Amino acid sequence: MLHSTFTNRYEIKYLASLEQARALKESLSNVFSLDKNSSKNLGYYNYSIYLDSPNYLFYREKQEGILKRMKPRLRTHLKSLDDEPRKWFLELKGRHGRTVQKGRTEISEESTNMILNGSFHNNRHDLNSNQFEVLFNKHALLPVVSVLYFREPFNSELFPNVRITFDSRISGSLDFSTEKFSNRKSFLFPPSKILIELKYNDSIPMFILNLFNKNNLQEITFSKFALCLESCFDKIPNSSRLNANFFRI
């Protein structure tokens, strides 16, 4: 089954304490509720494997603040750390200034493993897969870091263009396997910190922004991909050579 979605949205990110996150959820409770996909478990895990060129082109574009940039990744959703992936998605997350676009295509586990092993056979031929194929061949994409975290997503029937997510237990690894997720415990920051993302299309109601301000939440710049990759630099083979030539094209 094929799913291909393209969205244009804005994202605002905040780093909060457990107390701030709890207070914000309470403030939002009359308007927002947990996503239907996570209501039984209060959330789910996102596991992403990010791909980049051998000279880390996409990472460098992020660090250099290039306005128009891309992040290719493989993603699956897990009910628990003991869960096995049921579906894999090929995603291209692009950014142009403050606008985010995301393409998403469901692929087989066999295709996922082929990509991780350095080959890609495009049997979907939708726009997202075609764009990925161009990037894969042009930049010799390979897996560079895996990211695992627990997500609590909230939606609103009153404001269907707004989505608020609470991410915790964010960890990065150079393990690109598709199993044994319970071993991934190299946290990016203490479990007492929560990354909150406010995502919306078009415009955001002022009262929602006021709730964030009321709870003393300030906007931050945050990239799970970049920060998790940096946390693994000292584990990358030949890291001294990489660091010396890191910003050379």
C-alpha cells in the first residue's frame, strides 16, 4: 500500500521542563486531545534513520543556515520499545525558510534494508520516491545516524490546522538495525526535558500562542538530526579525518 503526502506547514519548537509541559497540556485540555493513534498508549515511539552524503552535505546545509534544504530519512512508528516495525516510510523533509514540506511514501521492509545496504530500486514512481531516487544516486546516500524518541501528539477538532507534539527520551545512535530498540538509551538530554513542537498551516490562533507565553515557553532552534549526529561524532570510524575535512566539499 502506498501513502504519499505533501504538506506545507510552519513549526515552532520549545524546550520545556516536565512541569512546564504538564501545565501546558492542562491548559490545552479543553481544546486538544491525544491523537487517535496513541490514545491507548498515551503516545508512541518514532524511529528514524537519517541518510546523508559521504561528506555530510545535508548536515552542513543545516549548520550553515541554507534557506532551502532537505533531510532524507526512513521512519517507523512503534507502540513500545519491544514492538516490531509494521510499516516503514520513506520521507523527504524539506525546509524553505520557515516553511516545512514533507513527502512520505510507504515502502516494504525489503526496500528499507536495501536502502540501508546502499541500493534503491524505485518501484513506486510517485513524486516523493522519484525525488528520493535523484538524491540517492546524485549524493550516494548512506545512513549516518538513527534517532529514537517517545512522542505524545495532540490534535484539535476546533483547530484542525494545528498539531502540538511533546517529544521525550530522545536518543541518537550509529546502530541502524531495525530491531532491539530497547537497547537505545544514549539520551540527547535528560528525560526531565521535553521538546514541544507547535505545527500549523497558514496561521496560528493567538490564544494558543498566549498559552505558550503564559507557561514561559520560549522558542528555540532544534534539530534532532543534527544534534544526534553531533553526539555520535566521537564514535564514527576515522572521526579525526572526518573532523579535519568536515566542511570541505
